[in-house]
Amino acid sequence: MKLLMIYADKFAYKTSVKNLESASDIDEEKVVEDVLAGFIHIEPKDEENLSAIETKLIKNLKWAARKNETNTVVLHSFAHLAEGKADPEVTKRLLNNAESRLRNAGYVTHQTPFGYFLDLDIKAPGHSFTRLFKEI
């Protein structure tokens, strides 16, 4: 798994182009403030040990959120950080599980529409820990 985390004063998105046939038809626009956005790429090799990958994902997101003094997290499937991609159903299941676990831990969570390209508007400050990359 590849994880790019960006702390943003503002993370806004709007659905643009559906790129996964099985995705529900969605027309959504949202703005989230004071947020850690996790750009998450699940790889085929991650499917072998999904539980451990999920736990490491949660730990990294919580750590980065604490470093940026926020309790709000956006989970964004971003299949552009590596060559191979996990099965979309596996990726969606992991994102749903991560969202549930973060909420149970007291975080405010959002998940971008799965299976869509999005128009993004991100306002991110330039200081330590606002942009982090982790290969898990």
C-alpha cells in the first residue's frame, strides 16, 4: 500500500467522471476544513494480508492527524501511486473498514465517492508534517 497524507486547511471535491462501471451514480460536492486527507493506493500484494495493512493504515492516519492537531480525516482512493491495483471491491472494503475504525476511535471521517475522478480544491499550508508519504 502507498499512502500520501496531506494536511489541508480546506479539502473540497466534486464528482467529475465515473471511472468504475460498478460504482453508484453520484453527483456530490463537499468541502471539509482542518483535515488530514489520505490518498490511499491498495496494491494486489496487499490483498494477502489485508487486516495488517488496514491496521497500519489506521495507525499512520491517526499519527499524522495528531501531528497536525486535527481529528478530521478524509479517505480518498487514489490508484495513481503505483503500477498495480488491488481489486476494487477489496479496496472499497478496506476503506469502509478504516472509516468505521476511525469513527469508533473518535475521528470525524469522510470518504470521497469511490469509482470517480474528482475535481479537487486543496488549500494546504507549507510546514512540517503537512505532506507525508508512507509505503506499507
